[in-house]
Amino acid sequence: MSVFRLIRSKVCNQTPSDYLSSPRFSRFVHSLGFATVKAEEISGSQPAEVHNLVQGKWIKSANWNTIVDPLNGESFIKVSEVDESGIKPFVESLSKCPKHGMHNPFKSPERYLLYGDISSKAGHMLSLPEVSDFFAKLIQRVAPKSYQQALGEVYVTGKFLENFSGDQVRFLARSFGVPGNHLGQQSHGFRWPYGPVAVITPFNFPLEIPLLQLMGALYMGNKPVLKVDSKVCIVMEQMLRLLHDCGMPVDDVDFINSDGKTMNKLLLEAKPRMTLFTGSSRVADKLAYDLNGRIKLEDAGFDWKILGPDVQEVDYVSWVCDQDAYACSGQKCSAQSMLFMHENWSKTSLLSRLTDLAARRKLEDLTIGPVLTLTTEVMLDHMKKLLQIPGSKLLFGGEELENHSIPSVYGAIKPTAVFVPIEEILKGENYELVTKEIFGPFQIITEYKDNQLQLVLDALEKMHAHLTAAVVSNDPLFIQEVVGKTVNGTTYAGLRARTTGAPQNHWFGPAGDPRGAGIGTPEAIKLVWSCHREVIYDIGPVPQKWQIPAST
């Protein structure tokens, strides 16, 4: 259906079969008319430029932030960044959007259909090999990860758009009615937009996170300003151009590049009714205070995995553990940060398999690569502190990558695992150190015995971040015990449980925090990007012979 809607938008006087075979369709499919860059050609000699979008116009500023290639340090992207003196057009743009939004169930309902069509066309575009390859390679240039990981991000994004094609956008605004107390009275509940909103997203998923949250905001009738980490903002700049090609009105979204201080000033002056922030806990807490709680968060994730007492499929479980800890060089908010291993697993080849799998990762194919938020020195210093804990030991890694040209502002270490005894983890002087999130290829491994499950649960209870978790067991009573005494918002359970993976088919987000945001599903979109509004109809008739009663 999405193909034929796309066809109808391009030509009205031909049948679908005629148009599919026409040279015009061939050129449309096989060209990237929206793109202003070629991923393979971006370099120091041919730097790409990233612009801002406000009030329907792409603009440059006088300030340019030069982004260095994370693989060789070459200056290869110039980002036009707005400073504090340049935020006025963005403030004005948001202020033009009323609190009741661009559309709602009583206003411009045709825009629900518009965004169903836009999603259909954009989803189809991302399914084209040349388009998906373009975005996968562009992602690799700015957030180096394997081609399979980058292409997977594009795939999930495309499937999300397909999920919300056709009538699915208006179904997000489905209302309900309840009979009243007398004839003519009914109460109706509606999902209502916030109006002007902000979306702030990080570097690690340059396409999936900003696109899914941005579209959720638009579906529900909001007017968003989007801010993506400048290191990777070129990806969403190109995606916005694709969305414009698919029919999105150019003034529906503002796109700003700036430093954190400028963005903070914009938020304080524009006063968006809701802000979605994905990133560090430190910044999240500051924004929650500055914005008086008008915020939803998907912040840090120190994510854990428990291997239960029932040992099976060691090779498979080992492979999933390696993927969870080290894919994308560990730079996922869902990455496996701590592995609790039942003593039965210690008697298997698990640890030797993990060592071997980690050793397979190579910079050449980006199965290991630069860490964009921590330096090599910071990560290795953290390891040294851990190794001072009694009983701790380095299992593998713990060294800088060899023969690399990654600039020193970034990190470059081999996949690393440090063993720390469970009893030591729980000690007050060690706990904060052991559970400090290292956003890179780094994990803690520990062991517990049958009678020590409570120690594991105690360790989990003390954690502050509750994003993802995995309970690797097919013992239903064990799963019941662990899931019933933990809180992580996205918890996988069973032999094939993992910590990573934010596909479009299930909720992904933290739990245990009223500020927690979700992504990807109808429930997440409605929670984050709309609020409840109740309209009570009471039209009468007034009972015959009604008289004014006594005061009460």
C-alpha cells in the first residue's frame, strides 16, 4: 500500500503498473534527490556542511563547529551552530504554536492522515537498498559501528515508519466514552498534544532515537524543535530532507545545532510545554530542575544480566553476552554493564568463549571502534581502580587498541571485562565505583552461589538506573523470583534473553521514575507526547418542572 500511495503522490494520470515501469519512477527510486552529501566522499578536502532549519527555511549561522573524523582525526564536517544571540527565530517559531497543538481530535484532523501518508512514503524510501545503504554508511562515518549494526538501525527506523502508516496515526488519538448520570451527559477522554515541544537526543543512535521520538511528537499534534548531538547531527539533517521530500511541511519541525549552554537558554526562553531528553543522568537532572519537571527522560543505563542456575546452550549465551557488552563498542544505553554468573556457569567454557569472542572484534570492520564520550586514559584509570578491590582480576582486554589513528579526544580500548567478587561489590566503599557506567566496551563480571541470590537482588535494589535487564534462564520459578523483585523497564527473560535491542515492536524505556520516557510503540508515543483531556458533554434536557433548589 505504501508504494502505491507514493506513486499516487507523484502522478495521478497513470495506472500503478504504467508508472512502475516508467523511466520517471526508475529515476525517482534510484536517485537520492533529498541528499546533499555522499557519505563516502566526506573528508578533510571535501568537508560536509550541516545547516539549521527554522520557520521553514534552511539557514546558516556565522559560527561553525568543526567535527573531526573519529577514525583519523581529520576535520571532515562543518556544523553551522547557533549561539545564544541567534536563538530568537527558534523562540518565535515555537511561540507561534498554541498549547492545543498543530492538530488534535477537534482541530485539523486531516493532519493525522497526512502523517500516516508521510510515514508510508518515508518507510518505503528507507526500504530501498540505495537509501538504506546511504544512511547506514553515513551513520558509520560519524558514530563508527559495524555495517550490520548501522544497517540494523536503519531497518528498525523504516519498520517503525511502516507501523505508523495509513490510519495508524489517527488510531494513536483514539478516545473513549463513559455514560453519564442522566440523559444528555457523557464523558469522553481524549489524547491531547502539548503544543510546542523539544527533542534532545545523543550521538549513539544518530537516526533511530531522534527520528522515532520526533515522529511521535508530530503524530500527536506537537510542534517540535530538534537538537541532536553535533557530532552526528548530519544524519538527521539528511533525514529531515527526506521527510520533506515525502510531504512533511517544511515548517512543522525546527532543527537547531548548538552547544549545550545555548540549547538550555532556548529552552528557558521558549518554554516548551514538554521536553524529551535522551542522554546522561547529570544533564537530565539539571533539565528537570530548570524546566520545572516538564520533561520525559531516557537517561543512563547501568544494565545487568543474570545467568540462572540452569546451564544450557553455552555457545549461544556466550555470543549474546559478547553482543550485549561490546556491539557498537559498548555505546548503547542498553549495553550489558554487569554480568551475574551462577557458579554452574563458571564450570563451563563461558569465560573462555567470552575471551575468544572479544578477541575477534577488529577496528578494520568496526566491530570495535572509537568511544566518543570517554578517553582511553579515563577508561583504563577506572579499570585500575577496580583492580585494587580485593579478589578482583582482569579477565581480558584492559589495553589500548593497536595500530589505530583514533584522535586522543576519543577512547580506543580493547573489549574489557573485570571480575569483582559479589561480596566486595556490596561494600559501601566499592559499590559506587563498581556500578559507575562506562559508556564503552567495558563490563563487570561476578559470580554467585545458590544461597547468594539475595546478594544479587540487594545489589540490583541499590542501583539508580533501571533501563534494561536480562534473566537468562528457562526456570519459571527463578524468573518469577528475579522479575518480581526488580524494576527495569525493558526486561528480557528466558534462555535467549539479552539486554540490548530496541526494535520497533516493543516498549523500550526505563521504569521506576515518573519522568521515564518510552520509545517506539503506541503506548510510548501516547505517554511521552500527549496528555489526557476529558470533555464532559451535558446537553440536557433539563427535567420538566425543574426549580432552583435550596443553597448547599
